[in-house]
Amino acid sequence: MAVAAGAGQRFGKNRRLLTGRGFRFVFKRPWQSRGDGLRFYARPNDGDCDRLGIAVSRKVDAKAAGRNRIKRQVREFFRRHSEGEGNIGDRCVDLVVVAQKPCAAMDNAAIRDELRQHWRRLIRRHPRRSALPGVHSAT
């Protein structure tokens, strides 16, 4: 039996990219990280929180249960890491995670490991908000 997330642990609509416009914004000039099963695309936003978009097509896994499993792992990782230890700090970032076909064969631990690698690259490559593509300092 699953336990419902507490009020502070929910993944609300304000934390998601919901429209094609939001996805196009990220894809226009993103920072990218590619792995075996996942690709990360990130771009700073002017909002007050990090937002996540997930794309898992039928080409990745023909079964909805498989696609939902991948999305669930990505959402949970993002929820835990965007506000906790290892977060992106003072930067508000729109992040799109695109699953590739090999992701369907990965178990949950392997998906989380790859997410962790991408997250570390994001933090390591862009220690300050102004270092992300598309953000210009006001000096």
C-alpha cells in the first residue's frame, strides 16, 4: 500500500512544463547532457521554481506501464533533488528529460543512477545562474 505524499512533497502544476511552448523554450538554446537512456535539456527561467518536462514516446516502450514507470522515476528524482541536497541553488531552471529506447530495458536503479549523473553535470557545469545559456548578467 502506497503512502500519499505530504503537502510539501507534491509535484504540483507550477513545477511542470505543461505546454508545447514551454518545451520549445527549453529546446531553443538548451544546455544538454546525453547518456545511454536519457537526455537532459536545461534552460534558466524567470519563474520562482525549477520546472520539469518529461517526454517518453511509444518508440521507447510500447506499453503504457513501462512509459509511466520511467516518468515516475524522473519525477521522483526531480522532486527530491530540486529542493534538497544537490539542488541547483539560486537558479530557476526549466528541465526537459527525454527518454531514449535503451531506457525501457533499464531497471529503476539504473535510471536513477543515470539521472544522478546528469544532475551532477548540470550542477558542475553551471555553478552560477548566470553561467547557464540564455541568462545575461545585469551589469
